[in-house]
Amino acid sequence: GGSFAASIEQHTDNEIVSMCLSVLSGLFPRIPSPVDYYVSRWSSDKFARGSFCYVPPNCTGVEHYHLASPLCDGKGDLRVLFAGEHTCSTHPSTVHGAFLSGIREAYRLDLTYERGHYSEDMIFEWDPDVHELYQETFSLDGGE
């Protein structure tokens, strides 16, 4: 956010992608060129206007859980999933909250298709007592 984000939005899509690839190639020397891309301009988006969620005092996190609840059809099959920083009770209002929520929803799909149905008893929060739930999708121990 802030002035840096505002200045980035003044660049062309190609310039922004080139800047991102420059940073990523420093981390991953053999990174391929993107097949396609979409550059959003969050601050100038007429609906978002650079917004992110606000967590008021006494918010318990259950609100984020409800915002993350998927919509199902009459048979109980998943139809709409919700991801975004506003659905992450452990990291609301952050990029990593948005990222983690995307992983959560991908995993929700993994489990649903593996089991053949969606069940509301599936757990999707970062709970150290159930961290093994995430091992199929990614490693929490850095791959060791």
C-alpha cells in the first residue's frame, strides 16, 4: 500500500510485469516467462479503492470463518468458494492472509473431490494440532 503502490499503478502492465520478473529472477534464476498475466490496480479500482478489511475490537475470528463458508447447492455440492484476506482469521488485512486463504480453498476442493462430497466438518484453519491436514497440498516444515 501507500505511495509505492500508488506509483506502481502509474506504470504500464508490461513495465509492472518486467519489474516483478526482475525481482523473481533474483530469487529463482530459471523462472520462465509468464504465459499470460493480469495486472490489477487496486487503488484505482472504482469498487475496491485500495480497501482491505478492518478488524474491530472484540472480533473473535468467527466472523472470518463465516465469510469463508462456501455456498452449496441443494444437494450439498460446492458451488462458490470464498478466498481473500477478509476470510483469514489468523492474518486478516494482509497479503499473506489472502495467499493462505487461496491455499485453504484449493485444499477444500482437494478434500471434496478426494472424498467425493463436501462436509462442513472439514477443518481449514492454521491449528498446530491438525497441521497434518495440510501435508498433501504443501509442507509446513519447509519440505524436510
